[in-house]
Amino acid sequence: MTTNAHKPEQIAEEIARTESKLEELQHEIAEIGEPAAHDLRQRVEALKIGENALQRNFAEAQAGKKPDLERMKKVEALLHHIEVEEASVQHEADFLHLGAPSSVSLAVEGSVRLYDLGARGIKRILRDRRPWRSPFVNRTYKTLAAKFNLPEEDDR
């Protein structure tokens, strides 16, 4: 492994790139679904903790007048470890994307389709009438009088 301890700008760019890859990986794992991606989600959370530690250590190493070279080497080693683990998680996520969808996601998709079908059927039968809606909600006396052929003036 080549060290870039003398080039903190390059390390900062690699940290930013790793952080953006981690965000993309988190979104990709969310697309996989919960039963299959549970372990990957835990590994990504551990990587996020490592990423936060990496950023904190990098900021502390840069805090002095002159960067601490020994600490920068440790930051770079941690960065390399995070990149390797991130690549491993990415490989497993790609593998899970190749597989068939889980039974839970299929059940959820089926129930959503069934609900939509029922909602369309109810809308087709009732059209614009909704018997459960009160005729007095958000209505004035004038609109009720016009709708139900009542006298225009309030005789109360």
C-alpha cells in the first residue's frame, strides 16, 4: 500500500469519495428488501461508524500547524480497510440483486395490488358519492339550500 501521508488533499478526496459510495450502497441495500439485506444493513451501519471515526481522526491530524505523519498513516490504513469492506458489501449487494425477490416483498406487492383493485372497484361503484361523508362538512347554508331545494333565506 502506497502512503499519501504527505498529501492530505488527496486523502480528503478519497474520504469524500468513500462517503459518497457508502451513501449509494445504503440506497442500493434499501432496494433489496429487509429479510435478505439485514446483515448487509448492519455492516453498512458499522462502516458508517468507521467513516465517522475516519473523518474525526483526519480532522484531528490536520488540526496542528504541521500534519502528524504517523497519525495520517493510521488514517490512511483505516481508509483502506473501509474501502475493502465497502467493496465486499457492494459485491454481496450485487449478488443479492441477481436473486429472485423475497417472499415478503412479493406478499407486499400483492397486497398493494389487491388494495388498488378494491379502491378502483369502490370508486367505480360509488363514483363521486360517498355515503360515509357528512353532507354538512364544509358547507354553507346557501350551498345546502341550492343542493336540497330549500328556501334561500334562513327562517329561523
